[in-house]
Amino acid sequence: MIGNILVLILVLALVFLFGWLTYRAVRARKLWVKIAGGVGAGLVTLILAAMVFLGGKGIAVTYFPDEPTAPDLTVAGTPDQIARGEYLVSLSCVGCHGAVDASGNPSGELPLTGGWNIAEAEGFGFMGSMVTENLTPGGKLAGYSDGELFRVLRHSVDQAGVKLGFMDFLPYKELSDADTEAIIAYLRSVEPAETAVATGDKMNFVGAVLTGSGMLPPGGWGAETITAPPEGVTAEYGQYVATFGECRGCHGPDMTGVAESAMSPAIPNPRPLVNELSQEEFFEMMRSGVKPDGTTFPDTMPWQNAAKMTDDDLAALYAYLTAPVK
Ligand code: HEC
Ligand code: HEC
């Protein structure tokens, strides 16, 4: 944060410098200096001024987002909560927060020590780094209250109230209060483990300018309380399964695919394919990673996580993906 504010001040100083040069050029006696110098220095001044404006805005929305207060909350940590939390974490979080292998890529395996620089992996490392956090009590979460951890998942801000670069784009803001608490219960229950690399966000000034320009608009705040739809093999509950199963995080809020963006390559609409399949064939595909045409899902489609879903959850997901899009 301090670094970005210093760059902002530096660019602001350059705005004044080039503004002054523009003024000098325009007042010069020679006509060519007036025109070439005035236009040249004037343009540079405008570009720098735009950077100050956008970078300043990006810094404001990231570091000073006027975040909701963390709820006053103590999670009981019952065996039921821990089991539910373990299930939820195994379906989604572990894909990004699992331990990294020697090459720095996520293994999808426990422990939840993180350390994956997802900004670099996804090709937007020019904005800074976004490294998945250690979610075990051996990491920074040990210093979070249950309410602060709840706020991370519901609103995507860290303990100090700073917007999280990547979590903000994931659908966990829509998890029910009960499931959010179950995840907290589970994370508190695992063995502490340490992470070898520095974790968390380090946005640079380019990232601040892009954020301020609205190219990567920060998400809004989550609702104060959320109740899940009644559990069952229904399209409505299936949409909720697609939320905690992370499908919507990649395939878009309605699971109709997303176009390529700075944050992600294009992701297909899975509905046409799923609509052609029986529920049995859908189960088979999601559990084997092999599509009916015999091709396997590439690494970019984390079917291994979905393969861990219960029959009822997969059936609900099938109902959702074959129902009309609302
Ligand atoms: C697609 C990858 C991805 C998934 C899936 C994911 N996270 Fe994250 N998470 C990140 C990244 C990257 C960070 C680092 C901060 C940032 O850029 O958002 C992070 C940071 C965090 C933090 C640290 C917040 C802080 O205060 O610094 C917590 C807690 C967290 N994630 C919990 C979870 C939980 C729980 C799940 C599953 C419900 C989950 N994450 C799923 C990528 C992911
Ligand atoms: C990390 C991002 C990510 C997540 C999470 C994810 N997917 Fe995918 N999915 C992809 C990508 C990328 C492809 C395209 C793979 C390819 O090129 O064949 C894909 C392909 C698919 C396809 C095949 C579509 C077709 O026509 O070939 C289906 C079905 C699908 N996903 C369903 C799901 C479901 C259900 C979930 C949740 C349990 C899910 N996906 C979670 C990224 C993701």
C-alpha cells in the first residue's frame, strides 16, 4: 500500500512537471516549439493526470473500501459443523489453497498451506502477485477472530479491511451463514502447518490503475445473513451446490460460460453438453473426468473436486444445469 501511494505521489509530481513544461512550450517564441512542445508535453500531462486519477481510485477502493464491520461471533465447532466444513473445503478451497508442489503449482491436496501465485499463473502477474493464503492455524488466520474470518468469506476483506484481489471474484459471498460457520469450524480444527513462501496480495501501481479504470471492478458486499435453499434434488438447491462447488466461480453466475477477460481465459457454457446427457452419464463424467466423447477434462477444469460430491448434491447440480436459465 505504501509503495503504491508513493508511486501515486511521484506520478502526481510528474503531472505538475509536464504541466509546467506545457505552459513553457506554449509561451515559447518559436512557433514550432509552441506547437510540437505544447502538444507533446500537453499529451504527456493528460496521460499522467489520468493515471493519477485512476490509480488513486484503485487505491481508494482496494485499501479504503468502507468495509462492513465483522460480526460478533463465536463458532461452536461441533463435530457436525467440522464434518460439513471439511466437505465444503474439499470441494473448492483445496483446489487453490492446497499445498503447492515443487514447481509452485497447487497440488489440490491437504494441508491447506497455499502459496500458489494465481496472478502469475493466470497471466496477470503484471498487476502484482496474488498468492493463496495458508488456511491452517499455522498461518495468519490464527490471529483472526471467528467474526473476522466470517467477514473474509462474506465480504472479501482481510482483517485490516483491505479488499482481497481474487477472493472477491469467487462466489463465497453467497454461502449460507451456517456453511460459512462450518468452514470456520473446520479450518480451526486442522493441524497447524507452515507455508514456505510469502502469501497474500501485492498489487502494484498498474494493478491500481486497472482497478480504478473499472477493468477489474471490485465486487460488492455480501448480504448480512444468508439462508441456503432447502436441501434436496432441486434446481434451486443445485444452484447453491454450484456456488459451494465453485462451478459458478469459473462458469459464470448463471453457469452459461464467460468470455475471455484479464482475469481468466474463456470458459464454456456446460449446459448444452449436460442437457444431452442422462443423469447417470453426468455422474460418470463428473466422477471420471472423461466426457462422453472420450476426451478428458483438461487441468483447467477441476473435476476432481466435483467428483467428491455426494450423489444428492450431484443430482441437484444436474437438475440445475438442465433447468431453464432464470
Ligand atoms: C480460485 C482460487 C481460490 C479458491 C477456490 C479459494 N481461494 Fe481463498 N484465496 C485465494 C487467493 C488468491 C487469496 C489471496 C488474497 C486474494 O487475492 O484474494 C486467497 C485468500 C484467502 C484468505 C485470506 C484472507 C486474508 O485475510 O488475507 C482466506 C481466509 C481464504 N482465501 C479462504 C478461502 C476459503 C475458505 C475457500 C473455500 C470456500 C477459498 N478461500 C477458496 C484464492 C482462492
Ligand atoms: C477453475 C475453473 C473451473 C471450475 C471451478 C469448474 N470448471 Fe467446468 N470447465 C472449466 C473449463 C476451463 C472448461 C473447458 C475445458 C475444455 O477446454 O475442455 C470446463 C468444462 C466443463 C464442462 C464441459 C463443457 C463442454 O461442453 O465440454 C462441464 C460439463 C463443466 N465444466 C462442469 C463444471 C461443473 C459442474 C463444475 C462445478 C462442480 C465446474 N465445471 C467447475 C473450468 C472450471
